[in-house]
Amino acid sequence: MPVTSGPTPLIIDCDTGIDDGLALLYACASPGAEIVAVTCTAGNVDARQVAQNTRAVLELAGRTDVEVALGREVPLARELITTPETHGPLGIGWAELPPTSMPLSARHSADLIVEEARRRPGGITLVTLGPLTNVALAVLREPELPRLLGRLVIMGGAYRVPGNTTPVSEWNIHVDPEAAQVVFRAWMSAIGRDASVPRALALGLDVTERARLLPGHLAALGRRAGTDGAALEARVRSAEGPAPANPVLRYLADSLRFYMEFHAKADGFYGAFIHDPLVVAVALDETLARATPVAVDVEVAGEVAAGQTVADWRGLWQRSPNADVAAEVDAGAFLDRLVDRLGGLAARAAGVAS
Ligand code: RIB
Ligand code: CA
């Protein structure tokens, strides 16, 4: 991770989705983040819907200045699968957002990533919150990308825990395993050529499923925003709850209500694993997590294990570690920061001193 005193320059690659939207708002609300650009990849919903959602969420946060790019719209070698049951048919749950006024960048996502990395060698942290399709294209176009980036931070994989899409694969890897294999192997090659190249920081379900957002967090967030926290909690629990006047709070409650309903059915608790904002928080402050260097590769040919992230914990492959795989995270500190920062963002959106 580059040692800098100023804000961390971020390129965020996402498949906006509900937790991606939270991650974008968290980045917008973090003074330590300089959002260089956002690149969109198909995953939770199709790529053009991702681009629509991404721009609409940034506009909600008042960040119409951010460049948003589209890239390849389907995985490298497979049919696209999406997950409307998790994020809703449009990827924002029960929320509704006005059509965006922001233009799409003229640049392809892969070109944007390469060009910005070349422009600021060692300076940019690339945070991926969705399938690795465009990152794979970027590193195929520029094999030196691992050396040109300050850090690659990946939300993806399941290293010592079960998958959430198959018994062994996590969604972002599962959608495009070939892309994930290209990325992990490119980092392996680059580190083999130059040991000073930073390893990828990989945050899998091992840690992201510890970031459980509960209705009580929405109550605290509503109070932080200067509103009735109980009303916001009521809204995230039921559509019968009062509709917040604050557009940020209404988006949060209505998108998260869908996500929490999904988790109640799929995971047995009324709340949400908020994978993506946790990863942005760690990218901005790596002290929130503890990670172990390990060689990681991705299964692509498996009949039952395609998309599995395989970590060589015993060093049997005798390959240099290409990843720092997170094993621990301070989820409590993260959730406190999320409540404070999103609550403050909402307050500012309503013109309330925060
Ligand atoms: O497995 C969780 C990941 O898949 C998150 O990034 C979520 O947004 C989905 O993309
Ligand atoms: Ca995502």
C-alpha cells in the first residue's frame, strides 16, 4: 500500500448491486478517499444497469463529477449470470432512483484502469467489488499493471469458508472464473519478475460475512443524520414504515430492506452481509484487517469446483505468494465508521450541519 499523507486515490470497479451502492456512498463520505473513477462490470445485474445504478448513487451523493466507465459487458468465456433474487431486478432492491444526468465515460473500463495507473505509477488503489472481467482485460493489455498500481484490493473468494454461490465459490469469482484466474496469475507472474510488486489484498467471505448490518444500525444511522432513528429502522423492516424525506436515507432503507429480506431467507437472520463497503473501508485503512501472504489460484475447469479460490496454505506449489488473504477484520469498528459516515453524508444531503 503506498505510503501517502493525502487521500488514497481509488478506482472502484463494481457491479452495483445493493452493497456496491453502500460502498460507493462510503467512499464518497470518506475524507481519506479520492475517487479517481468508477468502472462497471456485469454481475449482480447486467452491465448497463450497473452503470445506471452507479451513476444514480453517485448523483445521490452529489458526486456527478466522478468519471464512470463501462467495459466488457459479459464474462470472458461464459454466459452472464445475474442475481435478481439477491439485489432485485434492477439491482437496487425496493429503492427507486431518478434517471441519472451523468454521462458515461468515453473510455473502456480496461483502458481507463491502465491509463490512470500509468499516469500515477504506484499511486492508485484499485478496489474490485464485482467480477474481475475488466481487471483481467486491463492486465492483459498492460502486463505491468501489478507494478503500476499501488494496491489491488479484491472483494472475492472464499479461502477457509464455504462459498455463497456453490459450496466452494463466491459470487464475484463464480461469475467470471477465467477472469479471476487471469488476474491472480498475472499478479503471480509480476511478483515472480519483481518481488517488490505489492500482493493483491484479497477479502473473501472469510471476513466479509462478519460485517453484518442489522436494523439497529439503521436506527443509529438515522440519528446520526439528525432524524428519527426509530422511523428509519421501521422503514428497513417494512414498506409500511414511514418513507424518509431524506433521499439518501430513503435509498438506504428501501434498498437494504430487499437485501435484508433476502438474507432472512438465505442466511437465517434479518440483516445483511455488507461485503463491499467493508472492502472499501479496509482499502482506506488496512489496519482494520489482518491478512496472510499466500499463493492463490482459481479453478476454472472443475465440474463441481469451478470458481473456487484455492489458497496454498502449506506452500506445496512452491510459488511466491501473490495475495494477502484476510483472515480477521474489526467488523465493529467498520460498522461504527459506516454508520457515522453514511449518517453524516445523509445529513449533508439534507443541508443539516453534520
Ligand atoms: O459475494 C458477495 C459479492 O457478490 C458482493 O460484491 C456482492 O455485491 C456481489 O457482487
Ligand atoms: Ca458487488
